[in-house]
Amino acid sequence: MDPVGVAAAPDAGPGSAWRSKCPWGAPNTTSISCSLADVMSEQLAKELQLEEENAAFPEVVAVDEGPFITGENVDTSSDLMLAQMLQMEFDREYDAQLRREEKKINGDSKVSISFENYRKVHPYDSDSSEDEVDWQDTRHDPYRADKPTTTPRRGFVGKGKDITTKHDEVVCGRKNTARMENFAPEFQVGDGIGMDLKLSNQVFNALKQHAYSEERRSARLHEKKEHSTAEKAVDPKTRLLLYKMVNAGMLETITGCISTGKESVVFHAYGGNATEDKVIPPECAIKVFKTTLNEFKNRDKYIKDDYRFKDRFSKLNPRKIIRMWAEKEMHNLTRMQNAGIPCPQVVSLKKHVLVMSFIGQDQVPAPKLKDVTLSSEDMKKAYYQILNMMQQLYEECNLVHADLSEYNMLWHDGKVWLIDVSQSVEPTHPHGLEFLFRDCRNVSQFFQKGGVAEALNERELFNAVSGLNITADNEVDFQAEIEALEKMNEDHVQNHGKKLSMFSSDGDPPIYDE
Ligand code: ADP
Ligand code: MN
């Protein structure tokens, strides 16, 4: 619409120009008297300002106050906005349908799937009665802040017949468009400013009301979402994976959660039917690696430097890296299984969900070593078993556990079982020996405190496991030698493109005299 100077036609307010252009505009009987003298009046400027504020936030709808705010007015320049509002209504209807389908599919199945990601707007009932906007709430409205810059205090700009008051329809319309920027970010307003969209107050008010109720809806949605994630412990995609496992008959039922850690959630399940190529254990543990990425960031170094995964690591997105943790645990468990080390047996791996045999019985997981009180005889037995397992792990599996402690050893069937090997690395990992030393320290301390007189100290244990012969008699020097060895190996890899034979797993005696 063209800018209309109010002074150009003294007998016509800005509304008359608007009415003459709008085919549906109902003739407005009320018109404000707007002579040049009035425009110049400081008093009128103030009044108009007040009116505009009232109009923008009509606690009492000010239909009679301005020419653009009559009940029947429809602003043709805002077809797009109206279309968007209609679209939202349509989307909500679509979602309601989706919800009905979701309900039908899930029935009262133990594992449910969610169509949440397919929803357009709001995945819950749109009972909007409580969503009525509180028009008093103008805290975040840019209106006040904008005013001094857009229209001078005297209430108009320009000279003579080009004079334009802040009440001018075009200015107002542009201002309204700009104000839409203040709606919640999820509220798609489009580039109204770019296309010089002018919103009448009426349309703006309707949109604002809509935006506020949308905002409240999504706040409620968010609450619900968080609540349900905490309740079910897994996201919808994971639930779908679990659902498929039950559906395929691999699992009978998923009974509940055994553990919620920072990086994983572990569930108990009863195994389903055996297939031709696989016997499913009667009880299973399902380890779900959490797809919230934060916790895994500090574990980067375990996998980034593991040459088995090195090439792939750089090419992967974070979601895939998490799958790799699950994959790593599977490979490591398989190696251990092959070496005869007591550990969970891998049943299946699907994305970030690893199913393995359950260590424990009748849904009760075996206690961690830190939680059982063993007789001194059992304690001693456990110690020697662990010493043995660490050596096997190193020599036969070519692995260092890297998180070995009384927290990751279970006591079951009169022996120790190793679990939680997603972070385990090969000894040639740039920090592999440091990880091993840390493992040794944990084990030594636990058994020395536990009264096993025969327990080696951490340095002796390290040498016993690795076959290395580091002679330093204090911890600091010992660690320095370990790091020097790691560095030597790294340099060797850099220079020769392969590892030192001391680290090879083919049984060669260690060489580190280069
Ligand atoms: P996290 O990285 O969270 O420590 P873990 O693999 O250690 O993951 O598993 C967490 C807990 O879940 C363990 O401490 C143990 O109590 C239980 N758990 C894990 N795997 C099994 C299993 N196969 N059988 C029985 N309990 C298990
Ligand atoms: Mn653990």
C-alpha cells in the first residue's frame, strides 16, 4: 500500500484510503478528525500514542478508536499470515490423527513406539481454553523500545504534504511486522521485513495471541517430553529398536532397568526363542549406549587413538561414534569370550544397543565386587583369578581393560566376571600402558585393603601383566618410564608405519631396546 499522508486529503483519515482499497472492508462510520492542526498538536500526539498502545494490546478491544481496528476488517496484505494460521490448524488436526494411529499400534504393548518425530505441531491434545493469552503481559514486547527511534516524540515525521504520523497505516504495519521478530523462535513468521509486509493491528494482534499460545503449548510439550524420557530412560528411536527385538522374538520381555549410568542404561530381559544360528540365553542384559553426546566427549581419546577405529573415527558423526562404542564393547567381549575369560556373552548388536547374557539370576544382577563381602579365602581366590584374567586379556586378547576396578567386576557363581569393556584398548594404544597402570593400581589397592597379603603392588602387577620389566621403584619414575615407552612406540609408528614388535600379540618376547 502506498504511504498516505494524512495532510494530503484533509477530510480523509488514513483509514479512508485503506477502506477504498479493501474490497471487503466494511464502511467505517467512525473516523477520527485529523486536521493539520490536530496533527501538530502535542496533546493529540500523546493521545494517539496511548490509543496505539491500547490497540496493540487491547485489554479492552478498542474497535472504535482507530480506523484499522474494526471487527470485520480483513487485511488483504496479510493473506500469507492467515494462510499460515490455517496451516497450523491443519497441522494440529493431522497430529491428532497421528496420535490416534499411534494409540492403535501400541495398544497395551510393553514397549511402545512414538510417532512424535512425525508430528507437525503439537503432540498432545489441543485443549486451548487455558491458553488464552494474558494481554497484560508485555514484558518482552519490543514496542516500547522501538518507539523513540521509529517515530519522534512529536508524533509525526516529514513536512507539509509528506507528513506521516506514527499512526500511519504503513508505518504501523511495518512496525507490527518487525514486532513479530519477538515471537518465540519456533514460531515461523517468515521474512516479513524482507518483503515489506505490513500487518494491520488486527492481524498482528491475532498473530500475537496465536504466538503466545503456541509458546505455551511448546513449553508444556517440552515438560512432558523430559518427563517421559526420565521415566522410560530411552528415547523413541531406542524404544523402537527394543520393540523390534521383542517383536522378532529375540527377547521375551524387557522387565526393567538394572542400572542408569552416565554413558549407558542397562536393562534386564528374558530371552526369547532360539533361532537356527543362535541360542538366546534365558536372561539377557541390554546395554543402551546413551545418545546424549556430552558424556562421550571426554572418552574421545579412548577411541580416537585406537587404530582399529582410527580411519573411521574422523569420518563419522557423533551419533555414529556412539554406535562405535557399542561395537567396540561387542568386539572386546567376543575376544574375551574366545580366551575363556568369564564375561557376558554377546547376543546381538543393533546400532547403539548391545544385548548380552545376563550375569545374575532371576532378574537379580550379580553384585559388584565392591558390594560383596567375601570370605578371606574367596578374596584370595578372586585376586588370583583377576591376576590371571589381566594377563590373558593382555596376551591373548591383546587388550587393556582401561576401566578395571571393583565397580566393573561382578561376583557370580563363585568367581569374578569382567564387564564394561567398551573403552578397552589394545596395549599399543598411545595411552594403553597408562591405562593398564591405572587398572593395576585399582586392583592392587582393592585387594591390599581387602586383606590379601599376597597381592602384588601396582608396579609389580603391571610388570606381571605386561611382561615388561620396568625397574623404577617409585610411582613417579615408573610412570615416566611408561610414558617414555609409549612415546617411543608412537615415534616408531610415525617413522616406520608399524608398531614395535614388543606390542605384537603373536607371542614374541617384548623388545624395547631400540
Ligand atoms: P557403565 O558404563 O554404565 O558403567 P556397565 O557395563 O558397567 O556400564 O553396566 C552398568 C551396570 O549394569 C553394571 O555395574 C552392572 O551392575 C550391570 N550390568 C551390566 N552388564 C550386565 C550383565 N551382562 N549382567 C548383569 N548385570 C550387568
Ligand atoms: Mn561400569
